[in-house]
Amino acid sequence: MNRLAALLVWGGISALGAAAFGVLTLSRGETVNAAWLLTAAVCTYAVGYRFYSRFLATRVFGLDDRRATPAERCNNGRDFVPTNKWVLYGHHFAAIAGAGPLVGPVLAAQFGFLPGTLWLVIGVVLGGAVQDFTILCCSLRRNGKSLGQMAKEEVNPAAGALAMLAVLFIMIILLAVLALIVVNALKASPWGLFTIACTIPIALLMGWWMKVWRPGRVGEASVAGGALLLLALVGGGYVASHPALASIFTHPGVAITWMMVVYGFVASVLPVWMLLCPRDYLSTFLKITTILALAVAILIILPPLKMPALTPFATLGEGPVFAGKLFPFAFITIACGAVSGFHSLVASGTTPKMIARETDARFIGYGGMLMESFVGVMAMIAACTLDPGIYFAMNTTPAALAQASQVLGQAGFVVTPDVMGELASRMGETTLIARSGGAPSLAVGMAQIFASATSVLGGKTLTALWYHFAIMFEALFILTTIDTGTRVGRFMLQEIVGHVWPRFGETSWYPSVIAASAVVVAGWGYFLYQGVVDPLGGINSLWPLFGISNQLLAAVALCVGTTILIKMG
């Protein structure tokens, strides 16, 4: 009977997901409700996790809790620390979920909602989540070795050594790009800066609580940390509305750059249980709660997707948001929202060194990527519920908008200055024209959905409040990737130098920890600083390499993972 019930339940979920995909793909010239997109994604995730990830865990990798993990064998209290799976899930998700799932789908909406959605959902279940899970398991069985080290040992020593250097350089570029997004979000946001600053002492408190004062009491620390985070959010709103306090937490980009450099160094040097892991876990509270609240709001108001399934730019290849055809630029633009090389660095960096039981890898590796994909789907919905004219006016420079005006006009994607002015006024901004990059568009979309939901429930609209909350949310979302990425970069540098000077490769030797952390922070900090002081220099000139580098890393991970699986037989 239980088997029959399970068959009926999973058959129903599969049928519902298939029906939702049918509505999304077959509707032509009709308005599609965003709830169908949400339904298709959730049903696909459920089936993929229940069946495919279970197959990988049991039949391919044979995960066994009787086998000791690197965290148990090499426990040094700093980098190798057995960690509760829920806390580690929070850390892993916070580390991998950066700008990609937030900004990438918004920019990819230039092609319409369908291409990005298919890649975000199907690409993740069959590709991205599998890659993350595979690399995590491979590293788990090799004492937590990095992707570059595994490439050196499993593929070819010369190719592996070259890959290690290339991966480290790409990592520095990725971190600088992500950091620049955070700086731009926080340099005029006292609310965001105050709230994010508060997460540091709260995380320290949680770390000491779970490790020293009340070992293993994850529930107590979670409740206390969540309550304090809520107070920090409310306090941030008060700080932003108080002129004297707002001036204290309002800083230019250069000052915030130095703050981030110092924080990245400290987070890389301190024991992982003290700051990095609890802060990522704490940030995940806000990340997942906000995304789930956005999903509930979508189900309440049932907004239509105003962007068509396919726009003219899906075939023209010269869109105003960014130039490039659907293939391969949809994959490059969405970046770590679907298949990500950066994830393989985390999955072979901090995470395998903290897994307490092998079977936790399925929930953390495969499940963590599904949640990031869900974030990308929410970002796609937020962007596509905007009027297309508003979307293109926000994400396009005036010159590019003028060049594409004929195509936009033929597609019916027009907007007047009065409409943009009224929208900016509701969001508390002076202008929203040419606010490119994807982040402002996501904030506007989220604000409109939340404001409509609160209005339906009888509350005040508070559109401007939701807009600034979304800006703060984006900064917090991305920052957690930077601190973990710095630590992973430190591991990689220690491994590289360790081949020449073995003592330097010991993660328990503090002089090498400090030196490697300083070099990595100085690397991405230099490009970040140049990008802040010179809009045409530094990381801005390397920005186009961001998505391409990420996919190249994914190709390296694919080669390493495939080689190991072949050797496993």
C-alpha cells in the first residue's frame, strides 16, 4: 500500500510538473501566469532530488556513514571541523549562491523567460547539481583536496599544475567582480551596511555558542541568531531614517572596499567555526526566508509574466542589454545559476573538510544547488513580471537603447519618461533609467511583488521600503561568496606553493595561513580598488571574462569528475 501511495504521489508531482512545462512552452501570444513557472521548477526539483540524487548517492558513489570523513580523520579545529549538516548546508549554500542566480537570470531575460528557465531548471537537475555533488564526493574521498590538486593527481601532473595556476587566477577575477557588486550596493545604503555589519558579531556569538559554551546546541544558537538578525534588519531601517546615524553608516566606495578587504582577510584566517561558517549559516536564514516569502507572494497575487517566452533578441543576437546570441550567451550570462565552475571550488574547498557523515553530501551538494536554482527562478520571475519597456530602459545604456529602438518598438516594448519617473519616485530613487547590471531590476521586481502581496493582505504598500530591503538582500547574498572564496583561494595557494615548500602547504601552520590569505586578498582587492576609483579600469575591463571564466572552470570540473568516475569503473 505504501508503495502504491508513493507511486501515486510522485506520479502526480511528475504530471503536474509536465503540465506546467507544457503551459510555459506551448503558450503563444498568451499571457502566462508566473505560478506555472514556479510549479514547473518545484516539481522538477522534487523528482530530481528524490530519484536522481538518490541513484548517484547509492549506486555511483556508494556513500557510507561507516567510512570516516576528512573532518574526522584530520580534525584540527580550524579548517577540518565536523559540522552539523544543517549548519554546513547553510554555509555551503551561502558560499555558492552569489551574484549568478540573482543577476544572471535577470540579464538573460533579454531572450525571454523560456530559455533561461529551461536552463535554470533542467540544466541544474541534470548538470549543475550533479557536478557539485560529484566534485564534493570526489574531494571527500581524497582528504578534501582541491579541484586543481585532483586534476594534477588524476588527469596529468603537468596539466594539473597549469590548471591550479589558471584556477587561482580565475578565482581572483571572480572574487573581484562579486566584491564590486557589493560595493556598489552598499556605498549609498546605510541600512544595508548596518545590517551586514551586525551579522559579524552575531556570527561570532553563534560560533562560540555551538563550539564552546553549548556544544552541539544548534537549535538554541539558530533561534538566538535568527532573533538578533531580525533585530538587525529592523534596526537598519531605523538607522537609515535617522540622519545622524545614517551619516555614520554612509561611506564612499573606496572606504567600503577597504572594509571588505579587512573582513575577507580576517574570515580567511580565523578558525572556520568561529566566523565564516556561522555567518554563512546566519545569512542563509535571511536568504532562504526571503526567497520563500517571494514564492508565497507570487502564489498570493499570481502575477502575469509580461516578458514573452522568446523575444526578437533570442534570434538576432544583438540585444541592447548585452550582445551575443542565445547560444552560448544564455549559459554564460546565467553563470552559476545553473552550471558553475566556482561551485566546484567550494565543493572541493571548505565544504568537504567539514562534512561529519558521508551521506550528508547528498543533501549539501545536490540539495544546495537545487536551492540556488530556485533563487535563479525567483529572479527570472521578478524580472519578467516587469513591463518589458521598463526592463529594457533600466538595463540598457541610452546609446544602446537608441540603436535597438526600432526592434523594441516592433515588439511593443516601449515606455515613456513619465512612466520611468513615476516608478523611480515610488522606489525612492531619482532615476531608474540605464541602471544596468541586473541588480536594480531585480530589486524593483521584488519590491513590486512584495508590495502587491502586502496590499492584497490589507497592509500598506511600502514599495520604497521593499526596494531598499531588496538592495540590502542582494549585497548580503553576494558577500557570503566572497569570504568563502577567499578561504578557498588560500587553500589553493597553499597547495601550489606547498609543492615547492612543503611546510607552506600545511593548513595548520599559521604563518602560511596568514601569508596566503594576505596574497589572495591583495589580489582581488587590487582589481576591486581599481574598478572603484576608475570606472574604465581594474575589474571593469575584466567583467566580460566573469561568465566565460566560470564556464571554463565548469569544463575543468567536468574533465576531473569524468576522469575519476571512469577510473572508478
